[in-house]
Amino acid sequence: MFKTVSNIWKVEDLRKRILFTLFILLVYRIGSFIPVPGVNKDVFTQVDQSGSDLFGLLNTFSGGALFQFSIFAIGIMPYITSSIIVQLLSMDVIPKFAEWAKEGENGKRKLAQITRYGTVILGLVQGFGTAIGFNRSYQYDMIPGATFTDYLMIAIILTAGTAFLMWLGEQITEKGIGNGISVLIFAGIVAAIPKHIRSIYQTEFVDAGDATFLNIIKVIVILIVIVAIIVGVIFVQQGIRKIPVQYAKRVVGRKMYGGQSTHIPLKVNGAGVIPVIFAVSLLMFPITIAQFWSTHSWATWVQNHMYYDKPLGMTLYVLLIIAFTFFYTFVQINPVQMADQMKKNGGYIPGIRPGKPTSSYITRVMSRITLSGAIFLSVISILPVLFGTLADLPRDVKLGGTSLLIVIGVALDTMKQIETQLIKRHYKGFINK
């Protein structure tokens, strides 16, 4: 372990990437404490004490920026929502988007630009909604005597914060280590861990009285369950199905090409944590709207049934995760394109004819392992929620499978990127010993 860390700092390019990523994360954390000017902080103290599941989750994802009502208060969620919309529209809904999706890197750049525009639009909408909702829904006025100009100023500031976060994420992806957006969400979740630890300590030990010994056992059981979940996530995340591929021999001039055997590695959970993030974003949308019309009967029904710790909300949460797992996996891996590419290069799967039979076989295998991955994601996402409810943890402690999946998934992905860089330079990494 220590030798691996030492090897990392020996590689100049890798060292620069890691230091650049750490610098960006430092900027992100500093920005999380810069408040929006002219805002009454008493509102957010009240929100924090209310124990709202929705705002607690959003505050966790933003690294505490929401309850600070900093310039990063709405976080990176508008970008994620915009990405979902653009990817859905690219599935032959808008022909131009579908055409760009098939153009390779040039098409991806155009779709990325559309995603940025969508982020700004959604950021403005969410900024307005957040400002108006907080100002009207609680005892204290967030901005006493607020006018449309005040709301517009807050919306512009919050949108600018989201756009800046989007830019920071792109810089990490390009010049740092890992997927930038995922790393920022990872940093926000990790930053909230000390607060959760303090809350559990206060509830289970300081305020426990004579039940301290039983609470020690309870905390130990919680830690064992968390470790077991982490081990299970890593085990499944690393699991792959290898499809053998044989390349025929070809004679070009005096040289012979092909003839080797290889395989196609299909991951059990090829979509990573993206389906979980997408599912949370969509599930929280109606709840967010309902928060701002809390006096209406429909809003009360939504708030009472749509949270993912309620039966209906949990069912929808699971269905969304399964749907997005299939969607994102088949967006990343197109069986038809893969079969055509193999056919052009003289490759074939033993026992399967090239062309359409090959694409059908790959689709069938992908569907089976993707279903397993989707069920795994669903179970891991709801298990900690159920366990947290049974263990009667404090409401401000968000022991969610979503957070665990994101943290573990991003850590594994970043570790693999470091591993690749080390192997290129003949150093041993974390995995290859």
C-alpha cells in the first residue's frame, strides 16, 4: 500500500493530475461556505432542525452548501437533470440529437454544449423555486420584503454557482483524475461524514444516559453492516462476464494478421452509480415541487408517499434504478455496433455466426447480467435506508445506499484510473500485486 502511494508520486504526470484534482476540491469546499448576500440564515437553521428528508439529502449531496445557502446551494443537480434529458432525447426522440450521438467525439461535444445550455436554464428555474419556496414556507423571511429583483439576483447567483461547478467538474475530467462531476458529488458526501458521526455520538452516548452499553453494541452492529455493504458493493462492481472472441487469420502481402483469442469484458454493473443518481434526481422532482405548495392536498399526498423510505416511493425508486441501469448500460455498449465492428475486423464468437446472431447473443447476455446489476443496485440503495429506520438513527444522519454507492463507485473508478497510469509506467498499483 505505502509502496503504491510512493510510486504515484514518482510519476510526474500522475502527481500533477492528483494535485490539480485536490486543488479543485479545495476551491469547491471554499465556495460551499460563501453565502448568498442578503439572506437570513435563521431560515436554514429552522430547515435543518425540521429534519426534512428531501433537504437533508440535497444538503448531503451539496456538502452542506444548501443549509449554508452558499453560492453552490443547488449544487450540480441541474447538470445531472440536463444530462438525463439530453440522453433521453438522443434515443431517436429528436433525430438531430440521435445523429450527433452516432458521430463520435464531434457529436459528443455538440451534445455536451446542449447539456450546458440546459444546465443554465434548469439552474435558473431551480434557483427561482428555491428562493421563493424558502422565503414563503418558513417562519422567518429569507429576504424581508423580497421583490422580483431579489429573487432574480438569487437565481442568477445560484445558477452561476452551478455553472462554475460544472466547469470545475469538466476541468477535473480533462486535467485531473476521475469523472469530474462524480468526484464533486463524492467530495460533498464525504464532507458530511464528520457531522453524521458527531450526531450519532451525541444521540447514542451523550444523551443516552444509562443505555450507553446497549448503544455501543448498536453502533458496532451498524459499523459491521456498513463494512459488509462496502465489501458487497466492491465484489459486484469488480465482477465481469467474459465473452470469448476469436479473430480469423488474414494474409496481407507477406504478413499474417489475426489468429489470436481475446474476450469482451461485460461488467455486472456496467452503469456504475449513474442510475442511482438519475433515479434520485427524478424521484425528488415532484417532492421539490410539493414543498413549495405544502398547503395543498396533492402536495401533502406527495410528501407523505413519494419519499424513498415510504412504500410507494421505495417502489418507484427501485423501478427507476432498474430502468436507468438498462438504459445507461445499452447507451454505453451498443451490441449492434459491437457486432459490426467485430465482423469488419474478422472477429467472431465461437459457435455464433457473425452479424445479427452475434448482436442478438451479446444483447441476451447483457440483458441477463444487467438485470443482476440492476437488482444489486436496488437492494444496496434501499437496504441502508431500511436499516437506518430499524436502528432508529437520528433524522439528520442520511445512512443511504445512494451515498455509499456513489462514494464506493467513484473511489473504485478513480483508483482504476490511477492503476492504469501506474501500469503504463511499469509500476504496481492497488489492484495488481
